[in-house]
Amino acid sequence: MMNFINLILSGLATGAIYALVAIGFTLLWQTSQTINFAQGEFVMVPAFFVLATLNLGMPLPIALLVGLALSMLVLGVLFKNLLVDPMLRHGVLPLAICTMALSIFLKETVKEVYSAEASPFPSFLPEGNLIFFGANISIQSVSIFVFAICAVLALQAFLARTSTGRQMQATAQNPYVAKLLGVPVERMIMYTFLINAALVALASFLISPVYLAKFSAGETLGLAAFIAAIVGGFNQIRGAIVGGLLLGIVDNLAAAYISTQYRGAVPLFLLIAVILFRPQGLMGRAEERTV
Amino acid sequence: MSRSVILKTFGVLIVGALIFLPLTLNRYGIYIMSLWAIMTIAAMGLNLTLGYAGQVSLAQGAFVGLGAYTVAIMMSAGFGFWLPLLIAIVITFAVGWLLGYPALRVQHHYLAFVTLAFSTLVFLVFRNEEWLTKGIYGIMGFKRPSAFGVSFQKPIEFYYFTLGALVLASAFMAWLVRSPWGRAFVALRENPVRALSLGVDTRRYTLMAFAIGSAMGGFSGALYAPLVEFVDPTPFTLALSLNLLMMVIVGGSGFFFGPFLGAAIGVLLPEWLRFAHGWYLIIYALFVMILLIKTPTGILGIIENMIAARKTRAASAARAAASAGLDKV
Amino acid sequence: MKLFAATLLVSATFVAPALAQTNAPIKIINVGELSGPGATVGTNFKNSADLAVAEINAKGGILGRKIEIVHFDTQTNPGVARALVQKAIDENPYAIMGPGYSGSVKVSAPLAAQAGIAQVMGGEAAELTQLGFNTLFRTSFGQQSSMPKIAKYIAENLKAKNVAVIWVNNDFGKGGRDMVTKELTARGVKVTADISTEAGQADFAADVVKAKSGNPDAIFIYLNEEESARALRELKRQGVTVPLVGETTLIGQKVIELAGDAANGARGHIGLTVDAPNDNLKAYGKKFQEKYNYIPDHNGIKGYLGVYMIKAATEKMGKVDQKGLPDALKGLTILAAKEPGILMDLTIDKNGDLDRDSFLAFVENGKQVVKETLPKMSK
């Protein structure tokens, strides 16, 4: 039983990260039909912004803020203006392929400019363990979980309660109608990219102490978030959360009780089952817009 | 000179270069050219599935792997080359057909996810089922094929062998896309509902597009194994599928010669860029991004647009001239 | 005029080889994993090889000739590795270094053997030196020499009956896992849990749960440095107290830095590390850190050693003889007293395997402490 709780708890912590990254994925898809294959690299990069700032002798809180700002500039504004905008009209695939090239570009650039080594990353969370139902759980995992959930709740509140948030939702649901209703669609799309950049930066700061800052750290994460987004329905924020948490837990249970050699495939079979029997995803609604 | 003459001259030049240029290359250059021919075949298969029939597949790399493993396993067991080649094509055709079933149920990006899952599973099977695939250690010790007493062991010989295979595959594709099947595939891509109402059996053609595309991947893999003379799981990850997808899109999805150009960019360009040492992949990625931003419909798509624009210009110029002529009267 | 230029060009091509005989630089081509999953391995190897070359050139080179080293990136793909070794051979180098992944070594070794060019590589799979390529040389212990020592320690010193094995499911980990399982079984030790992990894995909760479920007397951990650190942390969190045994990748300085307290008590066999009680190794570690600003791992040491092996063999021959190099390397014993760059006394056997001292070390209070020096196998 203790083992089981252990697996669930650590799965939840990992899943919360998947969820954070998957939400951004979902948001970009909703508002701009962007499938971002570089999303994993987007989580890897902010850690290096922070490390570079730390190397200049700045204290950690400042470095984190600088990292967040740079992420929003590079992974938000520049990404949208330079890459997404010119390609948006030409359908989903060319843009998706372009983000694939972007992921190679980001990985190789970090490797060449910074290092191929994994660099330790300072944690702003407390170390140590808590006892929970007889299982030892690290405060770091709990904090990651709490942070991720808070970020998600804040985002939900923002989208539901504020006027900007509602305009963003309108944009996501139907940009044409939103435009007719006087919503500044362009600006709303930009906000989505900024929110995505902030989410990946947060994910980066939370996990880099554990995953370490390394050029290849985004590979598994990007794929996991992608899967989480699909399992959750791809067009629903709460779907992405459920998908992420579920994937984290299933990952652990599959490795512990089914097969360690096939741990990469079991969650995917879950995914196939979901898609075959519920093509609109676990929490998703049927997509009304044609792609 | 008329356009068709230019095109013909250009075609003859390219074909001549493909035949005679490798004679001047060193063994490394010849190897890379063989790899280009092999990847072109795989990309052609994906172009059929994606470009003509409009089904997004992220599993083409897995089919290349299936083909390569079939040939490697059977050749190691002493079956020669030709029977394993045939079996590889049959197996990938059958698996491709089966994988097409989800395509009947889910569409667009969801289909991409199913194929992604398949791709991951195939890699794990290659790696984990040691009794069959020798796992991570890989299979070694099979030779390049020979036919009618001609050996294709030497690099240049094997290059001509792959070039022959490419010609064969191209001829098949050229026949296919002009056949009623090819037109049915395009109808499927452009408007499945309309295709159905026109009496196209969309179910069968969707499965067929998947199966033939996959079998081309298997064919390509069957050539890849004797090229490298070693097969292990690492080349057949999702990365290969994504790379092939990139080749199709960059070259021009739905254009007959798109995969040829795309594979040239995916296989040859990184090699040309090696002078930049550690930076070569960065430059390569940058180049691909800029290329896609400038030509989102692929290189051939842009060329077609340019030609169309020129025709329109010429036509409107002719109209203007004609109306000017009318004015005078 | 054009004709004149062409004549010049043609004569230049014909004259070039003659020049190469005198004192043009000695060309070494390193074919390594500089991108893809093996990038960390390949970059360590490359950086250290560069360091060794710079040192040697600063002291006047080999037999008065400078070394020129070029690096080709295999993208961690055996197919590309084969192409690049072909490319390297086409450029007719004095020796080839790399690749580091055993699969890539296997596919490229026949080419180098055919050309008769020495290939000084980083692969650790046991079979590499048993395939009969007489131009292939290791730069580290093969798994067939390190794993018996570990199995012996687990069976005799720890008196363990049941052992859990946690390994990374790639070319490096699988070889070690197969070899240690064979050696443990031969000594009557049972492997109760056989746990495959993925490279880059972040969450080891399930693996530790599984390891515990077999009630092992010891756990053998064979992962890369970063994953080792994560596994050690998770083992500590779940309160595992049995001995944790591993190789260089479990108890290196880098792991200790990343795992903190959790590394204490871990122990293992180490062939080469920068923390070994040896001044040459320490000096190398310091130089590397000054140049590249991080601690090299054992792959770094391989690259460094490889260059010095080539140097020592060349000096033994007394001439720069490409075809003679493989034979000169075979059976060569290099003493650290004469060639500090070799780090520790070293013998290369006729198969291209290395023989040298190794250590048994523990991590105590965040420091690697060597408990025992294990002598050369041939002694």
C-alpha cells in the first residue's frame, strides 16, 4: 500500500509538470492552430536564461524574473511574430514542421553556446521529506504539485473572471465571430503566446532542479505534454490537466506493475484507446471548427 | 525556347548527373547519394499517404525500420536478398493496411497521434525483443545483394542498385498517380464527402493509400539494411518519421518530385554544411525554418505558384494588348 | 593562363603526399557522437582529445610533428557513423578516434580494418574486441573486465544472495547488465529484479518500488551520471538501506554533486575517474576544468587517453607510420612515469583490450574514498 501511495504521489508531481506544459500546448492550438513540436525545448530554454543571468552575478530571484521576461520575449513575442504569423495562413502542417526545425535549432544552439553537459539548477523550493500516509514524500514534489495547480487555477480564474480572459476564450472558440463582436483578436492571440511562455518558464524553474538544465531535457517532456494534451482532448484546459496527471500516474504504475521495458508504450496504448473510443478526447468536446 | 524544352533539358541534366556524377565522388559521397535515393523512396511513400491522400502519418520511419529488420533478420538466416525484400514489402503493406483502420475513425491530427504511438511501440519492439531482433546490439553480418551474377558489394555498384530501385519506385508512383486510383486518392484529400458521393469507396482507398505508402517505406528500409550492413533500433525512432515528414513538406507535399527535393535537403544539405563544424545543425535548422516561412507549400509549390502567376501576367498582358488593339479599331 | 593554373593544381596534388612525409601535421580524425542522445558522451571525448592534442602540440608534437585533429558528428546514428568513418578513411588520416557507442563502432570497424588504419574508440561492449578487427583499440575497460570484479565484490565481500539490477536500456547499459547478470549467476547470486530504465528518465519512483519488492541484499545500479543521481535520491527517499553498488558512473564527483547526501554509502568499481588517488588523473581533471569549466566524466578520460596511446605507440616505432600503428599499439605497455599523459600504467593486449589497475571506492561524507586498489588482471 505504501508503495502504491508512493507511486501515485510521485506520478502526480510529474503529471503536474506535464499538465503545465500541456496547457500551453492546448492554448496555442485553440487560438492559433499551432502544434508546437518545440514545446519541450520551450521548457528547457528558460533554465538557461536563468543560468546565464546567474553567471553575471545576479541573485536568484532577479535571475528568475529576468528568465521569465526573456522567455516571454523570445518564446512568446518573437516566436509568434517571426514564425507563427507568416505561416498561419498555410495550414497546420507546414507550421508544425517549422516548429520541429525550431526544436533542433534551440537544442543545438544551447548545446553549442552553453554546454552539452547537464548543469545543476538552483531550487527556490525547500528540500527535505514529509511523511504522508506512511510514505516518504519529498517537499520538492509536493511544492511542484502545489505550484502547478495554483498556476492552473489562477489561469482558469483569469480566463473566466476577467474581461480580457473572456475575450480570449471567445477568440479561441471562434475568432471570426469574436472579431465581429469587437474583440481585438490579434492582441488576444498574442496574450495566449505570452501565457504559454510564462507557463513553460514556470515549468522550467520548477523541474530544472530535478531534471537538471540540459539541452536535451525537453525531448521526453515535449512528447509527454503533447500526449497529455491529446488524451485530455486538445481543446480543453481542464482536459490537459487531467491528461497530464493521468499520464504521470499511468507512467509510474505501468513501469512498476506491467513492464519497465515497455514503459514508453503503455501510456500510448491508453491514448489509442481514448482516441478510438472517444475521438474527441477524455474531457474534450467535439471540435466544431474544421481544420 | 519553350518551357517544355527547358524542362526536358533540365531533366536530362539531372538524370545525367545522377548517373555520372557519383563516378567522380569518393566512397563517402557515394554512400550519401545512396542514402538520398533510399530516403527518397521512403518520402515518396509518405507523399502518397499525405500529399495525395491527405492522411497525416508519423509512422513512416517505423515502416522503414520494419523493412530493414525483415531483410536483416531473414538475410542473417540465409535467405539471400530477394525473398526477404518481397516479404518486407508484403509485411509493411499488411501492417500499413491495419494501421489505416484508425484512420477511418479518427481524422487529421488525431490520426497523427495514433501513428505516433505505433511508431514508439515499433521502436520498443526492435529494442526489447532480443530473441528476434538482437535488441540494442543490432544485427550484423549480412552482405549486400547480388543479381544475375552481378555483385552490388562495392559502394558505386550499390549506388547504381539503389538508383535502379528509385527508378522502379518512381515509375510505379508515376503510374499510380495517373491511374484511377491516384485520382481517387486526390479526390479523397480534396473533399472526402464529395468523393464518397461520387461513388469512390473512401474506406478502401484510405486503407490502400496507407498500405502502399507503408510498403514504399518497407522497400526503402529493405535497401537501407544492406547499405549500412548493420541494423539496430536507434535510427528508427520517431525522429526518422518526423524527418521524412519534413522532407515531404519542404519538397512540396502532393508534388511528384517533392520527395526528391525534400530528401536532398534532408540528407544532402546537412552533409554540405559540415564545414561549419558544431554549427552545422543550427544552420540547417535555420535554413529549413526560413525555407518554410518563404515557401510554406514547399519548394515545388512555390515554383508552381510562380509559373501560375507568370501565366496570369502573360494572359492579362495579352488581354491588355488585345483590348488596346480593339481600341484602335 | 588557365592551363598554367591547372598544371599548378595538378602538380600540387601530386606533390602534396610527398610533403606529408616531412613535417606536415599528423592528422587524426575523431568520429564522435556530437549531437543526438550521445552528445554528452561524444562532447566529453572530443573536448579531452582536443585538450591532449593542445598539450602535445605545446610541447612540440609527436616526433617533432604537430597533431591536427578534426571532429565529425555521427548524430548518434550508426548509419551516419559508417558514412563518416568512410569519409575519414577517404581523407587518409594517421588514425581514427571514436565512435563512443558500441553499435557505431561495430558498423565502422570493418572499414577501418580494411584500410589498415588504427581506430581508437570509446565503446565498452564486451564483444567489440572479440570480432577479430585487428585495428580496433579500447580506451577503457571493456565490460568483460569490469563486471567480474563487481560481481565478485557483491558475492564475496557483501555475501549477497539476491540482487536487484537497475540499468539504462541503451547500448551502454544493456551490455553492462548482461555481463553482470552472467557473472552474478555464475557466482550463485540471484537477480531478483531486473529493471530497465530509459535514458533521460526523471522519475525513479516506480523503479525503486520494483527493486524493493524483490527484497534484495544489494542493488546494482548501471546508469549514466545524471540518472544515477536521481536514482540515488529516490532510493534514499524510499528508505532503501541495502548496499548500492555500481561502476564509475555511480560514484563519480559529478554524481555526488548532483545527489548530495543520497550518494553517501554508494560504492563501486572504478576504472578511471578524476578523483582517483593519482596525481596525473587529478592534474588532468584540473586542466580540463580550467579549459571547459566542468568536471569531465569517464568518457572524457577515454578521449584524452586515446591521443596519448597514439603518441606512445608512434614514439615506440620512431616514425609516423600509418600502417604500422595498429601493430605498434598491440602489446604495448605504457608507463605513466615516462608518459604522464597516459595517467596510469597501462598495457594494451593483442585484442585491443586494456589492462591496468582499478579501484574499489566508497562515497563517504560527500567524498569519494578509495578503499582498495585492484591490481592488473594479468598480475
